[in-house]
Amino acid sequence: MLLDVLRGTRWLHYDMVIGGDLNADFDITTHKRTVTELKILLRQCSLHSINNSPTRDKACLDNIFVNFKTTEESCDVTVFPFSDHDCASLNYTSRFCIDNSNIPKLVPKVIITRSVTDDKIVQLCKSLAERDWFNQCHGDTSYSLSAALSGKLLFERFFKTFLTQFNDNIPIKKCKLTDKGFTNRATNRQNSWFTKQLSNMKNQVMVLHNICSIQETEHARLAHIKCRNEYKKAIVEAKKAHNFNTIDNSTNKCKAAWKLINGVAKDVRSKKINKSPQKFNDFFIKSVEDVGNTIIKPDISSS
């Protein structure tokens, strides 16, 4: 039956992928007669197996057959806790060119916002405190009590000045919203410590999370927690090994170490100190005098 299906697609220029749970008689790593017949059948349709790793105990019972060129990293076997077989996966990239000219491009969403930070609030309060509100509201330095203005006009002048200072100190900004998931994936690709094994572990955690959400059983929950903890531990170990190699292979180990520390701390901006050099000098001079005054002086009198 399989031969009849393959003969119908033999001359079609398609990339074919055939996979599934095979009988033990078709373990591709053995030298049985049935395995030889299977290879001959696959060879007639330009197919070959890509998995030689065991998927149940020491037997390779699950396999994938393709009719295109592959690499050693094309196939991977991961543990699946809800079956007595492991999972064989294929990383496939199409060899055909896809015309993307008619596909609409995603336009990033632009939002208008104000970045209100502690520094900007302090700056705004300082700017408002420095205003001459009396002259600002009356608009005339020769103002006298006899030329009283209405409360509405005074408030309009006050509020107009306040809005001007507010917009100057906390201006409006346009920000583009990006796909957070895409940003994280791009970051992971840039991290050399994020290996293929970690990527497979991450995928396994996501699969178990989905199963746990659907089944809501204690077994599924424990399997998800165990896999997630192992993934977190592997992430920490991979980062440690990467940082160690980075420092060890650097010509300036101290500089490399501080670069990693600042990268983790993220905020490496030096805080502005509003102290003059003279105040520092006076402090240290006075501190020496204070220390000297605390010393008990010996009695050097002749008596």
C-alpha cells in the first residue's frame, strides 16, 4: 500500500516527509531482512531515514523519511513523559522561493505617551517653584489692588503657564509597539549560550504546559513542574559556563568581568552628586580634626 502511494507522487517535485511509529522489525539501526527491504523501497522513491537515535529504550522505533537533503541537526529526539516512546522531530526549511511581494507588511503600531519619571517630576516642581506667579498671573508689574482681575482670568493665566511648563518638562513622545515574542526570539538567537538543546527543552516545557492546561491532572502538573525546573537549571548552568568562558578567553579578564556585571545590572549610569569639591575638601579636613580631638592626650607636665 505504501509503495502504491509513493509511486503516485514519485515524479512530482514535492518535498515529502513520512513519519510514524514503526514496528520493531523495521528498526533502521538493525540488520534484519525487513529493514533491508524497507531501505530498498525507500530508495526507489529517493527517500532516506534521518533518525538513528533510539526512541524506546535502545530501539529506534520512530523514524522520519524524506526525499531532500538534510543535515545532522535536522532531526532531534526529545523525551515525552506521556508516552512510552520519545518524540522525533524534524526541522524543515523549504527549498522553494516564496513570493512575498503580495503579502502585506506588518506596520508597527505607534502610540503617543508621556514618560513620567521621578527626575522629570522633580524638574517640573523646581521649574514651577521658580516662576514669579504674581506677575505671571496679572501680567503687569505695576499692578495695584485697585485694578483687581476676575478669578476666571487669573486661573486661565495660571493654568496656561502650568501647561507650558508641564509640556516642556514632560514632553509627548511617539513610541512604536513591537512584537515582544519576536524581540525575545531575536535576543535568544544573539545569545551564543542559548544552544539547540536549550531550545528543545523550552519547546518541551511549552508542550507540557499546554497538556497541563487541557488535562488539569496531578500527573500532568508534576511533569510540567519537573521539566520547567530542569529547564531553569540548565539556563543558569549555560549562562555560568558562557560567562566563565568569556572571562577566561579575554585578554583583559577584569574588564570582561565588569562588562558582564554591568550587563546584568543594566543601569550603569553614574548618579549626579550635587556637592562641590570644596565641600569634600572641608569634610576631610574637619574629619581629621574630629579624630584628633577624640585622642586622649598624655600628661606631659613636669610633675
